[in-house]
Amino acid sequence: MADDIDIDDIGGGDGGGAISAEPLRRALGERYLQYALSTIMHRALPDARDGMKPVHRRILWAMRLLRMDPNQGYKKSARVVGDVIGKYHPHGDTAVYDALVRLAQTFAVRYPMVDGQGNFGNVDGDSAAAMRYTESRLTSVAVLMMEGLDEDAVDLRQTYDGEEEEPVVLPGAFPNLLANGASGIAVGMATSIPPHNAGEVASAALHLIKHPNAEIETLLEKMPGPDFPTGGVVVESRASILDAYRTGRGGFRLRARWHVEDLGRGTWRIVVDEIPYQVQKSRLIERLADLINARKIPILADVRDESAEDVRVVLEPRSRNVDPAVLMETLFKQTDLETRFPLNMNVLIDGKVPKVCDLREVLRAFLDHRREVLIRRSNHRLSRIERRLEVLGGYIVAFLNLDRVIEIIRNEDEPKAALMAEDWSKWGFIREADWTWNPEGSAAGVYLTEVQAEAILNMRLRSLRRLEEMEIRDERDALDAERQGLLELLGSEDAQWSQISDQLRKVRDEYGAPKAFKGAFTPEALDALKASYEPYPLGARRTAFADAPQVDVLAAEAMIEREPITVICSAMGWIRAMKGHQALDAEVKYKDGDGPRFVFHAETTDKILLFSSSGRFFTLAADKLPGGRGTGEPVRLMVDLPNEDEMIALFPHKPGARRLLASTAGDGFVLVEDEAVAQTRAGKQALNAKAPHKALVCAPVAGDTVAVVGDNRKLLLFPLAELPEMARGKGVRLQKYKDGGLSDARTFTRAEGLQWTMGGGRTRTVLDPELEEWTGPRAGTGRMAPRGFPQDKKFS
């Protein structure tokens, strides 16, 4: 057993290394668990606090240390990648550069954090230039994300080699998780969060601060849904959007934005100016061109890409009589002009626990992090103020007793110790306001601390002027007032949330849509909004919301030009379609050793049904059959027909028609052809037959009586009503046999008599009075067939 394999048994060498015996199952389990946790925690899932994965966080951190601020010049991207992989992220340079490039692409990231110079790719799907050719620097959004790193806002940890430090999480003054979204696949879990408008996210967070138990419906009034960088129109219902944000799972149907251009004289064309998020424009146009060449959308005549900096895809209709809405709805169904973006808000809570969160939980994680950052920055600032106040207190003592200080410095061998030992209150120049740094000064004397004495000794002589004393007192008063404000802030939760609210309002005003806008985000309203608002290039909302129009889309069959064809299939399974309805007995060329099997008339809009000896139906599209030139193509290349299966019947599908199915065992039933149409190459099982029996008959149902003949030449007639109508199964017994099995079966109208084909193309008909001899109940044995019945025991 695998569990009993020891590591000692693998290799068997004596390389000198320590070898420990361990069950294989436990060893693999522990190591796979370590790999899974590493993937989840350090690669795939973003942190709910700053919305970043480690690679993105390390890129921004490295760029900050390289002083690549927005107001500085650009630097080579290769320099950034080198620092990241050498100091913080021990992975491939390609992966790091790809992450950096995405942070700079305005069509991929709603609020870019890297300002790129050079070729950083485009919406057509072209890749960026090599890192040695591009340059980059941080954007204002990235600076906002790292605001407070010098003020102990977050913890720092050692890098993988212990030589550097990196932040565990960024302070994140910008709501990055929802604003820019995230996607990733881990082990057993994944995340997919679409981008949103930062101003709307800030508004929702402000509402959650005022109403901690706010409902998801109320939050969606502030943040109606995704806002993709490439625009488009979300046509998902409001109920579906609400359910997605309430559960943390769902999706959004996103369509391209389009309008009709009037060309005059009744002619027009469609212009697509926004395509769905993450759709490559070049591949989209290739797909449209393929549909035109394959004539799958006859109402579309041409497609052109007239894009420059903006997207402009022109669609030419086949006729001016085509309804533009019908054309676009058809394209939405068959191309990436409509996509579905999934929502799976699976994030790391506190950087440790993966969880699928609803909208309120995601916002709460961001707000709690901002409060923690505010408290840590306030405590850091408070400690620095107190240290500075201590120094300023010493400076004031020095200025008030300047002669004594100079005397000590000139005469004492250890001036620092002497300054600290002196009681400065006895000199009478110290006021109560001047010993705020020493609350016990009035009772126990005023003494300098070591820090103050060191600061006095390090003073420059030029600082010993009257104006400097006044400046020190002003600085002390200002810092003392700031200190009191920080103490009040740290002691009041309401004050903390008030300051966080002020920060969010700044984000909303700078990076969001105008707060005065109160209308619905329809495509028409967004056009007017974008024209009147541009304080930030991506601030105004780009994605609109609309209901999908109720338009009757043309079926795929309706798109195919209806033309007559003659379908020819050889005995070896080579199929082709000749244009027009040719004579069925016309001479046709076949491969050597091959011959005719099926020949019938059809139309290009038909579906061709193939019934095999395994009892399975396969569906072929008549318009996709190879042309009449040559000998055609093997039908087994078009459907998954096994080599051991024989073709029993091949015919054009007629909706509502019925077929008599029977096996060599003598079992069968009636099938409605609609149940036989398959949507895949694998086909659809209908008649079940156990080996060695197989399917044998697939005859059209016409009439009221069933005729069955066995290998023993016994003929049995019984009413068609005795056969059940089924979609799949074994069926019921048609005829009973002692030896052999079924040879053929068909249906006919009793009043017209039973016919069969004789030699020389002649037919014989047996009328009703004589048919009584072979009539009996279903599952009977029957009687010997009439004289003149074909020797092959087939009706035709």
C-alpha cells in the first residue's frame, strides 16, 4: 500500500543527508497543505484592508524607496523589477513586470497606481515593451495608499532573506479593494471583484460610519454597482445585483455601448465606442469577421476598426431594412460584445483568514483598518510631540538662564552632568508655564533631563538670540495645542470616525463623480456627466446601467440563407452536399471500393439526423456539410460516431415528425424526432439494446398499423396504438422469436394495404381482407410471410 512506503525506500543512497521515515500520505498531505496555504496567503487572494496582493504591495514599496514620486522624473521599469525580485519578491522577473504593467494600464485598472511612459500595451491585446524600454513612476493614488508609512501606521516585517523590511499591509487611505477590484485563483478557492467608482465607494463607507448596521440595499443606493475602466453597460437586474452583493457571489452581464449613425437617405451604420472589460478588441473584430465570412449572420455585411485613441468599431448592416436592435442583440448572443463578469468577494480578513464577504463586511474591514491606522499615526505623532516638547522645555530654561548655562559650560569638566544637577527654579526666572515638561517642577525643583542637557550642549551660538526664544515659545504652544487635540482624538471614538469621514470626503471629491449628481446612471445621463466633469481623468462614472431590451432575436437557423441541396452519403460514411435538388438516381462519383448508401433532398436550414446501431442519434447542420466537389468528408470527423457503430438511417429532421425505432431483439417504441436532436458532437441516446443485439430500424411513422418481420420470415401486423411513445428506453416487445430476431419493421395505413418492393422495381400490395391472416396482438409470433415476399426479409 502507498501508506506503507517510507522515504528510506526511495533512492537508497548514502549521500550523508539525514533521512527520516514517514508515511507517504502524511508527507504529501503536509507539503501540499503548505503549498496551498502559501498560494492562498501570499499570491492569489487580496487583503481586505488594502486590497492588494504581496507582489503589488512590494512593487509600490520598492518604487517608494527609489523615490519615484509623481513629482519626480521617470525611471526605468527594469530598475524597479530588479529591486523587487532582489529584495522582496523572490520570483520571476516576468511575473513582477506583468504585475507592474497592469498597474499602469488605464484599460485594465480603474485607478492606475503606476504612471507609465512608453509602450505598456493596449486594448487590442498587444503586450507591453520589454522592461528595459519602459519607464514608470508612482501616481497620486499610490501615494495615498502609502500615506503614513513613516509614522508607524502599519507593522513592518523582515523580507525573505532578513536583510530588508517591508510593510505587512499598506495604510490604504484609498479604498483600493473595491475601487480597482481583484482577481486570482488559489488552491480550492478563487476571488473575482470588479472595479467600482472610488467616489461611490467612499460615499457608501461614509454611510456605514453613520449607520453601522446599514442594509445592503441602502449601501447600493450610494454605490449602485461596478464601474469598469472600459465603460460599457451593465444589463443585470437590480434584484440580481442586490443578491450578489448580499451573498458575495454572483455576476454582472456587461455589454458594449453603441449608437446608430445616420448616413442620410435612409442608410445607417452602428458604431461601438465602448467594449466590455477585459475583452481584446482585435480578437473581437476577428470573431465578427469570421461570422461574416461563414455567413452565420447574413444581416451583418461588414466590420471595420476605425479606432484611434478611443474605441470605434463600425458595423455595416446588409440592408437598411434591418432593425439595429435586432442586429445588436444577435451579436450580443454570439460574440464578446456581451460578457459576464463574475463576483466572488473572497478576501483575507486581517491578512490571515480567507472568507467570502458581503458588501458590508468588505467596507467594515476597510474602515476598521483605517481607524487602526489613525490611532497608530496619532500615537506616533503624540510621542514625537512629547519628545520635542521636552527639548523645547530645556531650550527655554537655557534662554532664561543663559549666563548660568554659559558659566557651567565654561567651568565644568562634565557640563552635561552639571546641567542636569542644577535646580533652575532657584534662579527665579522660571515661570509655571515653562515647566509643563516637568509637572513636579514647582515642588521638587526644576531639573533638566539628559535629553534636554544634550540638546542645550548641541545648540549653535547663532541660535542664542532673542528672536529664537520667541519662536521656541510659539512652537511649544502650537505643539502643546496639537498634543491636547491628539489626546482628545485618542480618547473619543466619535472624533476618530469624524476624522476618517473627512479623509473619505476628500477621496470622494477628488476621485469620484460630482456629488451633486442625483440622477440614474443611464447611458444618456453619463454622456452629459462626462462632458461637464473632468477634475480627474477617471473620476466620473464610466459604466452605465440599463435594462436589456425585449427584442426577438433571430434564431441561428434564420441567419442561414435557405437553399436547396442534395445530401449524399456513401456506404463508408463519406458525406457531402450538392447544390440544388439533383436527381436521386443520378450518377455520382465515389471512392474506389465505396458506393451509395443515403441520397435525399434537403435545405441548408435543415438539421440532418444520423441514427447508429448503438441506438444513438447524432445531429449535423446541413449548411456545414462539405460541398459537392470531390467525395466529401468522413461523417465520423463531424460527430463522435464510434468506429464499431454502423449508420442505420440518415434523414432531414422534420419538427413534430415521429419515428419507429426497433432493435434486433424485437423491442421498440415510437420517438418524436424533436427528442432526437442533439446539441453536442456526442449525440443523444434513444434506443437501448443489450449486446449482442443492436439498433436496426428507424422508420418514419405514417399510418395506423405496424408490420414486423423476423429472420424466420414470419410476419406480424398489429395496431400502431399498441406502441408507446418514448424519448429513451428499451421499448416494448414487437414480435416473439424462438430463434433469430427482428429483420425489419415499418408502419402503413391498413386501408391502403401493405406494400413491398419486388425484383425489377415492381411492388406488390396486399389489401385488407387478406391482411387478417397476419394480424394479431403485439408480441405475437406471426405467420409465414406471403408468397413473393423478398428473400432479404426487408420491406424495401
